[in-house]
Amino acid sequence: MSKLFEPYDMNGTVLANRIVMAPMTRSRAVTGIPDEHTAIYYEQRATAGLIISEGVPVSEEGRGYLFTPGIYTDEQTEGWKRVTDAVHAQGGKIFSQLWHVGRLSHVSIQPDKMAPVSSVPHTAEKSLVYAWAEPGTAGPIQASQPRALRIEEIHRITGDFVRAAHRAMEAGFDGVELHGANGYLFEQFINGALNTRDDEYGGSIANRRRFLVDTLDAVTREIGNSHVGVRLSPFGRLYDMRPYAEEAQTWLSIAEELSVKNLAYVHLSDQLTIGAESIPEGFAAKFRQAYQGTLIAAGGFDSATAEAALERGDLDLIAFGRPFISNPDLVERMRQNWPIVEPSRDSFYGAKENISNGYTDYPPYQNDLAS
């Protein structure tokens, strides 16, 4: 049997195969609460060994994009319960990606129109978020200038993640993934070019990784280490993340720290397919050596390259993003070598008049043939 379709024991969570549906923001929850369309969308894709949900804001402050379903109210938690019930009814597993965007937000969607928060008060240049471009009109707009978090506020945000993780488990998720990738809040502390703080959250590698590590520890104490994963984007350049000294050492230090925590997994995001640079040649092998647990990666795989990575032992699980948008039955399409449909970019994001359009209306292959 192909390794891609073998079951996998992910630190106690048994997956039907090694195919992961990567987290993808869709901005389809008009009220910020998962609804019946959300449940249908994930249920249709439940043959993935593991689904990692779209980014789920842990607080109103943590939002950077309109119409993203959060997990900081009772109504949102109940909405996600309908989603997890639908996925589990199909035999699937699903983790919630817990998200705080930091400076990647706009005052129009922040509480009381306050400035977004970050490690330091530096704007993410040439970085667009999805907010109120003008009153009543949603659209892309330059991220606002943030303010620097005070130490007690950093601790408060860690608490937001803990409460969100607790809610996620109440809602029936099999675990949570902390979003430490792609230029969002945790990476705004990790990145040595951006983070110029002179307290215990800036300067040294240990200090710059402290917020992420402390939050991971707090979340694992709340729900158990086997229910917690983390996403990272080593050498990420999205949203004005810039090169810095000791960059490789920073990520390898984080890998070593995570390796002793017996997490569910670490999930690497290679940004080549989303318009940024790829992880440097040879670095992934060094990360693999430093981190000994379950390793997932996303970044333009197809069934052949995924199988090769598994056979080499480079990775344990392979994440696919965009192919899952337009191929709800992606697992079976790859198993049978059926054609893979390209998604329409026009329907990637945003609440449409017909909300199912480009969201829940992509047919499985055999239905497609019948039509």
C-alpha cells in the first residue's frame, strides 16, 4: 500500500491516512459564527486523515479579516460543535487552528477601533488585510499601525489561547494547532529583524521564542500535550517579515525546544506556493533532525512528491491546501489517480450572495462524471 493512504498514530489520535487538509481562511462566516455551510464544507472533506480548520481567532482583538469564525463566545463554540459533529459522523478528525493576527489587522475591525497589537509599534508595510475599506464595504486594506504589547498584555493573550483551547475541546475538536506562522503575532515576536524589545520578550533567541513556548506550555497544561500542535514558517517572508541574524539558529532552537514537549505535531508552512520564498535548501533536514516528533509540511505537494517525502522519512504527514477547496473527495481522487480540479481564485475568500458558490458546491468526481 502507498504510505500516503496508510493509517497513522499521531500521539494517540489515530488517522485513517496521512493526508492533512491544511488550514485555509475562507471568510465565509458572515456573523463570525460557524453555520450550516461551515459544517457542510468540513463534512465534505472529512476523508482527510486530519482536517486543520481555518484560522480561528481567539479574541476580537485577534481578528485581522472579516467573516472569520472565532471561538471566544458561547455562540461560536456551539457553532463549531455542529462542525465537529459533522466531521466525526464521517469518521474524520479535526483540529482547530487558534489564531491571533497581531499587527495584521485594521482599526475598523478592532475593539473600540483601537490600534492592533504587536511586539513593537512597526507597521507591516505593503500588507493587506480584509476589513472595512469604507463603511459598509468589505475589502482589502493596508494594515494599521500597531502598538507594542505590555508584558501583562502578553500574559493576557496567553490566557486567551488557553480559554480558546478549552472551548475548542468543549466544541468537540480532537485538538488545537497554535498558529505561529506566516507573519502573525507569535512570529512578530520570533522575528529578530522586527522584534527590537529590550525586555524578556526581545533580544536573545530564548527571549524571542518565549511567548510561543510559554503559550504552548499553558495550553498543554489545559488540554494535554497530545492534543496540541503548532504551525511554523521558518524563513517566512509574508507580511513584511525580514531576514535577521541567527535566523537558522532561531528556528532550530525552537525545534529542539518543541521536541521535548511530546506534542501532537509540528506543522511547517513553506510559503513558495503563496507568493513568498521557499525554505532554504537543506534546512528542512536540519529541522527534522532537531525535532523528533510527528512532522507535517504544506507547500505545493502532489501525490507523487508527497509519497516520495514519506518514503524518505522527511515527513510523517502531508498537508494539502488549495486542492481541497475544489476537490472535496481529494483523498479518493489521489487514491484512484482521478483528475484534480483547479479551484477558482475568485471564490477563495469572502461572503458571497450565494454562500455555497465556490465553497460547498464543488462535486465529487463520480458526481462530476454523471453531470
